[in-house]
Amino acid sequence: MVFANSDSYASPGLRSLQAVKLLIAGGFGAGKTTMVGAVSEIVPLRTEEQITELSIGVDDLVGVEHKTTTTVALDFGRITIDSSLVLYLFGTPGQDRFWFMWDELTNGALGAVVLADTRRLEDCFAPVDYFESRGVPFLVAVNCFDSADVYYEDEIRVALDLPTDVPVVLCDARARASVKSVLICLLEYIMSADV
């Protein structure tokens, strides 16, 4: 299995190893750090800092008032699919003031998950526009928070004005099996002939 934009490593006597970079993006508080941590086989790298009074008037905490930390650079995790494929997961910061990191994080990425929180669905517009404008294949994964209203995939697609070929899936960013299912869906979408 060979992916564009992936690095290949080979040692004498060993099969070629494909290293694939995927992004986990979305709005502030959508669950990106949780998603990377739920599936990573290594202790994930997190660059979270405490939210302080300096964020008052800068960061929109409506719907995520309980949040006490924020990612200021990136999250990083790894998952080995098999002896020939390793996924490197990079979680993006969600707040507007840290979006300068996105261009660097997107460099070399094969695809992206836009993690959606239906309590703050408008936070998905910027990531969707970002990946569409750069030609990065993405899907939308709706993180089903316990306190959020439930919407079906088609309702999310209409609300975000997504093309019919962009997958929309429901998930629980805390559950390893759910996150793995999202990543498999993204890889299948990337490998499809239409992308």
C-alpha cells in the first residue's frame, strides 16, 4: 500500500514502511486532544496550557465553559496499522490565535479529520474551508458529547454545506474503537478514486 505524500523507510531484509501524516482539526474544545490520546499507542505529546484570565474576551468559551486547558501548538500520537503502515496523528490547536501553526502542521499531511461539536458547529466552517482551499482530503467526525443534541449525518452535511462525497461520521473521541473507525474511514476516502 503506497500513499502520496507519505515517507517510505526500508531496511535491508525488511519490508518498506509507509509513514502517513494525518491531521485532527476542529474548533476549540471539540475533543482533538482526547481523540489523539484515545488511539495513540505511545504516550501522546500534548502542548496544553492552563486557560487564564488573559483569554477573557479573546477566546469564546460558550458551550465549553468547563474547559480549563487549551492546546497551544499541537498534539502528537502514533498508531501502527501493520508492519508496513504507521499513522502519525497531529492535532491542531483550535483557537483562532494559534492558527498560524496550521500551515506548518498541514505540510505533508495526507488527509484530515475535522472534529465537530454540534454545540458549536459554526467552529467547523474555518477548518472545512481551510482544507478545501488547499486540496487536503478530509472527513467530518461529529463528536457525540453527552450534553449535545443528536443530529444525523445528513443534517450535519447540509448545515456545513459539504459536498456529497465528503464523509460525515458520528464518533466518541474518548473511545479507541470509535476513533479507529474514523481513521479507517478517512484512509478509505483518501484511497478512493475520486479524491
